[in-house]
Amino acid sequence: MSPALGAGQPSIVPPDQSQSAESISREIPRPAELQRDVDFWIRVYSDITTLQGFLHDERHLGVVYETLDLALAGPPGSSQRRELIKRARDRWTAGLDAAVHALEAGTAESVTGDARRVLQLWGNDATPARLREARAEVRFQLGQADRFRAGIVRSGTWESHIARTFDSLGLPPELAALPHVESSFTPSAYSKVGASGLWQFMRSTGRLYMRVDDIVDERLDPFRSTEAAAKLLLSNYRLLGSWPLAITAYNHGPGGMRRARQMMGTDDFGVIARNYRSRTFGFASRNFYPSFLAALTIDQDPQRFFPGVTRAPEMQFHEIPMPGYADIKRLEKALDVPMGQLRDLNPALRPAVWSGERLVPRGYRLRLPPDRAISSDEFVARVGADQIYVAQIGPQAHKVGRGETLHQIARKYGLNVRRVAELNGLDPSAKLKRGRVLQLPDDRPSTLAELAVQTPTPAADSSL
């Protein structure tokens, strides 16, 4: 049973009144011309693990030259593994050369070994010109079956919230399979390019829909980032008018897909995927929609691909909006919740909060175990009004960045510029050297208790 709002699930994104549900297609197209690519990704996601990989043609995904066994090839990124993949790629490049030679010499019927395998794989497309192109298109793809299976298990934790969030905006429920492609449903996932969380938001895009800073990074919160992903997907659909383009824009960007559509003169993603050429529209962008369809196929029938797999139970918790700013260690003690459990329930809080350098901010919806459900008044009573602050505390020092002035630094932390200058023996107009560490005033803000004392009580009406 799903917990009720305030004692469990976060609030759902309200429907955008500017876009009627009737104008949003809830059908996810499955173009027949993409099925070959979809089948390839189904194999990647369900047949081979991260200890295996395919050597395949980059554009003709039906051509898989070999399945490599990496179990004894060292860890990912190791020189041993890179060398094994390179040797295999060189071998099949030589096989392609031999096949081209045989075709041009008229001896294709008598070839053996790798050249014969090349000709069989390419079939009627095995022309000298095409096989010469294929020499530069031998690509390695790591298997994902073990990660995908683990992602199916994890997905149950947020399944209901994702479904309700997408339904509230009139979006196709199938979009819930997208995190299989993005992160294998891993909330803490980071990519090498800086994307983060279950839905793999870049910092710049994330800030359009969520709070992303050194105190709270909602990209790491599966609930908040789900709501952001729903809004982004809806925005992409409004701009591009079809789900294949909108979903691909999640990877390639809406502007990039709009350019692709304009240059190709069509909304047909199959045509765009096969024929559009751009420096940035590479293998990942071209295959984002087919890989999504593959993930959706598996997610809709997991027992067929992973017999016995079961999804994790839905996460249970209680949410309480923070009435002010409070130290996480104080919350741990006052609410009797172990720090480890608070961390698990509140992944968006950043290291500065857990270390005590910053306070849990006002308005943040703090998650507690379901057996710790309390009202807002009880929260204040247990934590203590004298331990809940009206403003955030700042750091004790600041490292000067390029071109920064004392006025800019003081304004950033809400401090008086003269106090900062005096503390560091400087004139307020002094030029600062990049890299210098400035000490900042360690002023604690007022508490709710102090604010209550400072607020005058309305005078009694003497006429009564």
C-alpha cells in the first residue's frame, strides 16, 4: 500500500494547465525499420553481462562479429582489457579486408575463416564499398545484463511515484522505463560528463527544474528528479511533436533534435537515425530511442528475460517540511533516527549538510522512517525552537576566485562587506589575489525561539 501524502509519498507534479491531456499522444511508436537495432539492445541488456561484450558494426547493428569474454581480461579501463579488445578489432578489420579482396577477385565462394563470417553476416549488403566503410565501424559494446537485472529489482522502490507523476501530466506510462537506459535505476549514478542521479540530469538542465547547489542536489533524489524528468519530457514533446524525437532529445537536447528535423525535412525518426549526420549526433544519440524500446520490451515482460526476478518493495517514509534551518546532528538526536537511515532517505542533502558546515534548509521536505511520523508542531517541540534557525549558516572561509571582489563575496553570503574586510585586515575596496583564503564571520542566525521573543504581542483592546 502506498503511504499517504505527508506520511509517505512526495507531492505529485500538478498537471500543466497550458497543455491539455488530449493533445499529448500516449502512444510510443515502434517503427519496424528500427527493430534490428532494438533486437541488438535487447541482447546487450539481457544476454551478455559486464564480463562480456560484442564486437559489432556501428551502423548495422545486426552485424555482430564476435562475443568477447572479459572475465580474465582485467577490470574496466585496464590496459589488459583494452589490448584484448584492440586485438579482436584488428582481427576483424583484417577479416573485412580479406572479404573485400575476395569479392574483387571473384573468389568469395571459396573464402574461409573470418572473411567467410564477414560475408555471411553482411549478406546482400556485402559489397566492396560497404565493407571498406565497415573497417572504420568495428565497435565494442559492453554487456549490461547483470546491471539491467539489478535495475529491475531497484525500480520497484519508486515505481508507483513514477507512474503517478507521469499520469498527472498525461504522459505515456512507458516512459517509466527510461532510467534503465540512463542509470539502471541507480540514484547515486554519476556519468563521466557530469550527469547525475536516476534520470541523469546535467547540472545546467537540472537547475531549470530542481534545486542544484552545494546544500541540496535534487538530481540525486529519485522523487524530485522524477518530477523534473516528467516536466522535461513534456517540454521536449511540446517542441518536437513526437515521442521518438522527444525521447532522443533527452540525450541529444531539444535544440539538436529540432535542427535534425529541419535538416532532414521529416519527423520520421527512422529516416533521421539512418541518414542524419552531425558531429554531435553520434552513436549514443542515434541509438537512444532504440535502446529505450529495448529496455521497455524487457521491463514489460521481465520474467521472460530474467526468470525469477522480483521488484523491490516501494519505499515507505514520512515527509515533514522544514519550518526553518536545523543541524542534521540535532535532528538525528531529537527525532531518534540513525544518521545512516537519514542519509538513505535524504540523498539530495550534500556533504556540507552531513558534516554540519551547512544546515538542512527551510522548506526542504525531510524524510523520516514511517514509524517516526509527526506533525509540524511536534517536530518543532522535539527539535526545539531554540535549535531551528531563521537563516542558513555560511562557511567559515572562502577561497577567492578569478576576478572576485570583497563586495561580491560578502553579498554571496549575506554578510556586511566592512566586517569581512576588517576580519581579514583589508580595505573594502582592496583588490583580491586569486586563491587567497578569506576568513568569514561566524555569526549564527536567530532561532525561532528568539524570533518569537522579538515579535511584539498585539496590544489588548481596552474597549473590550
